[in-house]
Amino acid sequence: MLGLDSIKLVSSLDCINSINDNVFQNDTSNLSGEVIKHKKVLNGQRLKEFGFEMLGLKNISVDYLKGELLMEVSAKALKHKYPEQINLNTVEQEFNNIKGYNVIDFNTPVLIDNANVLTCDCTNDLKLTRDVSKVIKDLEVFRFNQKYDCTTYPDKKNSYEESIVFDKNVKSKASKERLTIYSKYIDVTRDNKSNRELLKYVDPEVFINKARFESRHTSFEQMRKHFNIIDLSLVNVLNSQEQVNAKIFDKITNIENINFENLQNYKRFFIMSQEMQMSNLVKLAGELAIVIACNYNVDLINSIIKNSKTTNKTYARKRFESIMKNIDIAGRELEIDKSINEIKSLLRAA
């Protein structure tokens, strides 16, 4: 089921019953010399003064000239149900909880039925069998895919990678893709006001070893394409059967029009670079090239050693035996591929 972490939406004013003027400020315009109070927006300072809870409520504005209600919310408003994200089963509770903050009163079903999505973050939280930070580091190997820019962000307090972002190299808004992958446990346990409030309702332990896959959608063309819909009503978006993040992840990891062996070799060196000095890696690369050329066959390697002019053939044999035994190239490479296959399977099942 499609899940959203945040939504910016627009709806008609028909759904509004009342607003709390104490926490809104008026925006005015001059029309034919007459000052018109046509818009009300939330005032952050007044919210603090009156002690209003704002968990999951980012912004609200009421535009009387356009007849529009603009609202930006996040799944944190779901409180106990936050891990479920905003979906068809939780969307009504999301807005009922927002209404419960006594900032604005509206008819929830009317709001939901009339709302159109302006931007949204589509999310999947996956429970992985490997440590999330290691998986994120492994995913950096897909820098090899030149169709996407890849950026990693290290955790400031730890030695591991906190998140990785893939941005598609295109100019067309409809073809834009951004997939961010990060540790959800680190995200919710980061010390800030919003998280401290959220953790009153949610045990952070539920996010251990969970990787969040999050795609950002900021244009109508992009949303119509990725959600495979024409009408961007909130109900239509939540009803979409498209596996949005699964398809983006497939395009990042299914690298076409390249030499497969080149990619496999890059994976090998990428893995080894995490544990070796560059000088040792260069030396090992030459030895590994022989191993690959011999198709990992010990007899073929020994044949080359036997026919070589090296004086210490015993040392050479032991050296290659050590490489074959201790580097465990096939096994380590398999860990990356196992992670990729696990992620694809989980995204398709989400």
C-alpha cells in the first residue's frame, strides 16, 4: 500500500467550519485603494505563546480570494500510528488529529474528498537483515550508473554513512527522480523538538535496522507519471497501485548498456577499498586480475606460477592461496547482491 510521509495539499474552503484567529495572522493586499484582508496564515510565534501542539502540522493558510485552503502535514501527526505512514487506512486519523490541535476546525471527509496534492514524499520503511549503515555504504557502488548523481551524508557522531541520495540527471520536470535512503532509527532518535514529541507515542526500537526509501515529488508532471494517474486528488494518489520507489530503485541498480564484467570488477575493488590502503589495493589489483583471468581456478593459477621466471614459486603459490582463501571475493560480492535483491523483494511486497 502506498505510504506518504508528508503532503502539501490544496482544498476548497467548503470544508472549513472555523479557524482560531488567535494563532493566525492576516496577509493584506490593496485593491482599488482598499486594503483587503484576504489571507490568513499560521503565526509561529503565537502558536508558541499559546502553547499549541504542532506535531505533524507544518503550515496552514486560508486564501479567501482564491477560495483555497493550503495545508502541509507530515505523518508525525499520526502519533502512535506513525510507523504506518499516511495511507488509505490512516488518512482520516491524520486529519482528525490535526483538527484536534484546535488550530482549525474542518469537516474531515469533505477535506479529504476535495483535496488535491501539490507535493508529497512517498516512503517505504524496510526491515533489512544487514546493518543499514553497511547497506548504505554498499549502495555507493551504483555511482557507476552515470544516469544518476550520487551523494552520501556521513553521520556526524559516528563513523558510518547515515544516508545516500540518488538524483536523476535530467532537465525535464516529469522525468525528475530523487531517491533518498537513510537509517530511520538515526532519523527518529536525532535530538530535536519534533522527535522528542514523537517519541512520547512511538518506541524508537521499532525502527532498528529499518532503512527508509523516500522519493520526493514536487511537480504535477512528475506525480502524474510516477503515480500513473491524471487527476492528482488526494484520494487518487493514495489509491495508486504503482510501486513508485521500487521502480526508481530498479532503474538505479539495473545498469544497462555497460560491460557486466566491468561492473563486477568495480564492485570487487569497491569492497576491498573499504579495508585497504590504496598502495596495497593497487598491488592486489594486479594479483586479482590474474585470479579473474584464471576464472578462480587454482590449477590454472599454479600453471602460470610454474611457467613464470619467479625464483620463489612456493611463496607465489602461498600468496595466491591466501588471496583465494582470505579475500573471499565471491562471498563479499554476494553480500552486496543479496542486499540489492532483498531490497527489491521488500519494495515490491510493500
